[in-house]
Amino acid sequence: MLSAHLKPAVTRVITPMASFALRIGITPNAVTWTGAIGVVIAALVLYPKGEFFVGTLIICVMALSDLFDGTMARISKAGSSKWGNFLDSTIDRVTDSAILVGLLIYLINQSDPLTSVVVVTLVTGILVPYIRAKAESLGIECSGGIAERTERLIISLCAIGFDGLGVPYVLAVGMWLLALLGLYTIIQRMLIVKRATKNER
């Protein structure tokens, strides 16, 4: 999982900035909302217009708030806040969906056959975290899978952004890859839950 390698390195870089933000009165939740609003606006305004590269640049900058607010929460000892954890998880679902919805609007307007693949990508992107949340509500750890949120986000933004630069076939390859990885991850997590509940039956 890329997140296991990327997050520690990025966290070390942004920790001093996170500490400064806390000192001047900025809260983790404020950063969460700011980043989310930026991502949603960029995705739903720029992507439907076909401005993939500029939209992706803005989204990449705003998406850093996901690491920034988490670092702030840990520093301020607010990381265990149930509301903060709930808000962060919910916002992640909203921003991830907004990216694909913005792309879908463009593809539908263009009558692009890739539309159906992106629909599958959108649905699997919602199901992967849902399965984990449902499993954990049953007391089952279910964080495994080949494509977690970080991997899916990187693939989607790279595919959309490079398509905006005119790289041929990159959007189709990226969306097909996301759809297949999403389906595979769903199966992986369902098997994790099935194995964990086998003894109960």
C-alpha cells in the first residue's frame, strides 16, 4: 500500500506548518472543510468543461488538506475525536465521488463509451470503504485490499491530469484499471469478512 510509505514522509514535511497553523488558531476541521470545498468545486466546475489538467492541479493541492488536518489533529491531541474522525471519513467519500462525478458529466456530454467504466469505478469506490466500515461495526478488522483510497486517488488523478495534457489512452487505461482494482478489492475484503465469520457459523 502506497499510503504506508507516502504518509510518513509527507507528515514529516508538513508537521512544522501544521504546528504553526494550530498556534494561530486554525482548527483541523476548518482545514478539512476548506480542502473539501476546493476539491468539490474544482471537480464539478472544471472537469465538466474538460479542463482536466488545471482541475487536477487544484485538486492535488487541496487534497493535501487530508494529511494536513490529520497531522494537526494528532499534534493537538484531537485525533481521537469521534466527530473529527467521522467528518474526515465522510468528507473523503464526498471528495472522491465528486472527482468521478465531474468526469462523468463530461463523458456523458461527449457520449463517450468510457462512461459505463467510470460508473463502475464510482460504485466500487463507494463500496470499498463501505465494506470496511460495515465489517468494523461487526468487530472485524478489514483494512486489506490491493487498492485502498490513496492508490485509487493517485491513479484517477494521474489518468485525468495526463489526459488533460493530451496523453493518448491514459484516461481509458486509468479508469479500466480503477474499475478492475476496485472489483478485486471488494472481493478481497468480502473474503476477509467471510473468513473472520466462518467460526461463528
